[in-house]
Amino acid sequence: MTVRVIDGHVHLGTGWNGTEASNSKMLAAELRKRGVEKAVAMTLRGLMPNCDVAEENNILKELADQEPEMYVPFCTVNPHQGEEAVSELRRAVKELGMRGLKLHPWLQAFSITHPNLENILEEAVRLRIPIIFHDGTPPYSTPLQICDLAERYPDATIILGHSGLKDLWKNAINCAARCDNVHLCICGTPFKGIKQMVEDIGPERMIFGSDAGFSDPSLIDFRVGQILRLNIDEEEKERILSLNIARILGL
């Protein structure tokens, strides 16, 4: 079976410890080899506390521009920086052409109740961009914490970046059941959880993701295989593998 694949979760940029930036051309080749035609690319180093967020967004933009047909870059901001974070979000979208926002409450060490997050979410809604949250790791990144935020901002398009991972996928399902504006990125989710998401939520709000650039690219084959093994029709599989994220981003 041949289906269109858009990877909704990959990483580019300076390494966690400030090491050399990742090779965007090499990763693009790995993605293409495995049938991926486009990929949502997010920073690595930019998610660490006390880094220069604007510089990491610039680096991500430069790397994505090396393979413009492959990468759809998402910026990040640090809520601890208050109005500066809102300004950086606006700059990244309007000047750098970023298509979405990635937030990592666990690594960036902020609570979903952080007061500065309100202005960031409001700006994202005004800019009409989706927000992808890292989720699945307590204490700051549980699906139900993010669900509370989604309920407060029903006009925001929110993506759970890992759909609860291995331990909290049931909470991710509960979140999506409560909030129509929440989408589930299948990136590290166990197959049992994926099947239950199809049954309880349906494929219309599920998005494929591999975490390539952070994890081994060979996992792309495994994670695509999880979707292809589902007992649903080919059109529904393609919704998960490409059509849903394409709709959200207007690709």
C-alpha cells in the first residue's frame, strides 16, 4: 500500500548541549527514503532553559531553508520571558515564516497555569497557527493539564505532541474527547493506545509523527507500520499519515 506521508514531529537544530547543528540534508534524505514527503521541523536546543530562543529559531529557519520542499518549521518561545516571548512569536511567524509553535513545559520548566502563557496562546490564535505541546511527562506536561488550557482557548488549534506516550495515552484520549480543538500526534504512543484512539476519537484528529532528528530515523518505518496495521480503510490511514496535518497547515 502506498500512501502520502507527512511527518508531524521531527527535530532540527543545535544539539541539546550546544553541539553542532543537525544535518538537515541528511535527515531529509532519510525521510524521503522512507516515503515522507514533508515534515514539521522543530528546534532541539531552543527547548532548553536559558538558551537564546531567537537565535535557535534563526538556526532552525536556516536549516529548514536548506530543504524547503521537505521542512515546515515551527518556532518556539519561552513563557518565562513574558512580552518578549510574544514578540518573538510574532517575529518568527511574520518575518521567518514559521508555520506553528512548539512548547515543551517539561524542559522549559513552566506550568500550564503560567500567566504569560495566556498572551502567547492569544497571539497564536491571532496568527492562526497551531500549537504543539510536548506531553506525557509529569509534572508539567500531562495531557489533562494541557486539556485545561485547550478548554480555556477553544479557538486555538492544539496538538498533543506524543499523545501521552506510554503511560498517559488514556488521558490523551480523555483530553481529545473533551476538546474538539485537540489533535493527537502519534509519536511514541503504544499500538494499543493508537487502536483505542481510533475507536474513541476517530482518525480525523490523529496525526503521524516520528521524532526523527531526536530519535533514530529507522523508527519512521516502525511508526508508519503501526498506522498501516490498523483495521481501518485506506483513506482513514491516509488521514492519519498526512491529510490531517496537511489540512491544519494548508499544505
